[in-house]
Amino acid sequence: KTPIILDTDPGIDDAVAIAAALFHDRIDVKLMTTVAGNVGLDKTTNNALKLLQFFGKDVPVAQGASKPLVRPAEDSSHIHGESGMDGYEFDVPVQAPLAQHAVEAMRDVILNSPEPITIVPIGPLTNVALLLTLYPNCASNIERIVLMGGSASRGNHTPNAEYNIFADPEAAKIVFNAGLPMVMVGLDVTSQATLTTENVETIRDMNKTGSMLYSLFQHYRGGSLKARGLKMHDLCAIAYLVNPALFESQDCFVDIETVGLYTAGTTVVDISGRLAKPSNVTVCLDIDVPAFREWALEVLHNAI
Ligand code: BDR
Ligand code: CA
């Protein structure tokens, strides 16, 4: 089993990724950490706790950064709803988050683990940047970072920037320049990784998890994208962990634009090596969509 820390801002597509990670037999979620992103930190933390209770899983949750390192927070509630997970009435969570800050909880999990830990960020990179800055000694026991974020082409929040990187570009710059093995699962693949109406109906009828996710999907982007398919951005990071053969990738030099007038938060991906700099990131560029859908249905089938 791959031991991971899942750093998240749930988020409707985060909820799907969390289900997949928790119920996959080759993934061991050691810790979930929350960050402000799609909605504010209190809500993302509460959503993580609600999901764990719904799934009956006992995974510690630690609350992280309530705002980006430098900029004001800009949420994504127009996509995920006011609560971040509109559309389903969850029970009030009984479990509380750890008293420890996410960054300290991550440090302890990493330093105490006999096996190197994979960090899987599916929200803005604020917590991970703080971890690598405050506790650089953790680096030697991090297997790699497999993140959902960025794009080698266009953006989804601004013309060039993907939301997770846009939300905290300074943090992303720290993480991308940390010298750790890193996989970028960005919009080039995640925008293709949709669930069709037929997929979504299959999921609805599968199990309790499926019918809960179906209710959330009715509110994903106010339901406006249903006909074109629902983009499973964060689920792609989980898919990469256990099934990298679904993806085509290329090792590239990548850095983050933090000062552009229109382009802050852009992942500058040097696909053709024009800058002649050593590659620091494995960038996913294409995905086998039918095989991804099949994988997604199979993994959700294993949920409760
Ligand atoms: C990313 O932004 C968020 O809204 C999603 O949860 C995903 O992590 C996609 O750009
Ligand atoms: Ca997310």
C-alpha cells in the first residue's frame, strides 16, 4: 500500500477523490490536511470530517492554512456551492480535527513513518509550502508529490492559470522549486477526465456513496455542465497514484509565474526545452479517457 497524506479543500471533486483514496486497496491515507481554497478553511475542514464520518473511516484530520501565503483568499464557491459541498445533508461530524496544525501533523507523520510518504495535494499548495519551508528535514522521507494543479496550456480560473495554482502562486513556486520528485496532474488531463451522464447514473445506483456523490453532482457548477460531462480534476491525482499507465507524461522544467499582470499563477511548462533548464516535474499531458472512466467506476464500486 502507498502511504499518503491527502491535502485537500473539499470541494465536490475533492469528495470523489477522497472516496477513491479511502476505499482503494493500494492506498493508505495516513492523514488528511485541510486548506482554504474552494471555500474557507472552517468549511473545508468540516467537509473533510463529514466525508470521513459518512464513509465510516477513522483517519486523522488536521486543519491547515486559512489563507494564501501572500495574497487574499479567492474561493471557488461558484463551482462547489456556498458550503463547498452543496447538495447533500450530511450528519454533523462527531470527530474534531487534531489540535495540531496541519503542518506539524504532516511533519510528524513523515518523520515517524518507516516508509517514505507520498503527498497528494488537491487544493492550493499553502500547507505544503509551509511544511517544506519550516521543516526541510522532512524532504528525505517524502517519496514524491503527486498534485492536481496547473496546466501546460490554458487555465480554468484566468486565461492561463488553473485554480489551485492561481489561489496561492507563491506557495506553488516554493513547492515546484523544492527539488522533490513531483508529478503534475493538471488541466491537460483533468479537463478531459469527465464522467458522462451515463457514468453518473451508474454511480448513483451503485451504493450509498454513489447516491451521495450523485446529489453533490447535481450542484457541481450549479449543474450547468452536466451535458458536457463532469470534470473529475482531483480524482485524476488518485488515478495517477495507482494507475499511471492511464497517462502520457513528459519530464519538463516547470516554474510558476507570480508577477504577471494577467498571468499570475500560470505554470510555465517548458515542453520543448527552450529554456535549456533541467526538468523538475513529470507533467501529465494526455489520458486514456475511456479507461479512466472504467477505473473510476470500479474504484467507487468498492466504496460503501
Ligand atoms: C481544482 O480547483 C478546484 O475547484 C477543484 O477542486 C480542483 O482541485 C481544479 O482546477
Ligand atoms: Ca480541490
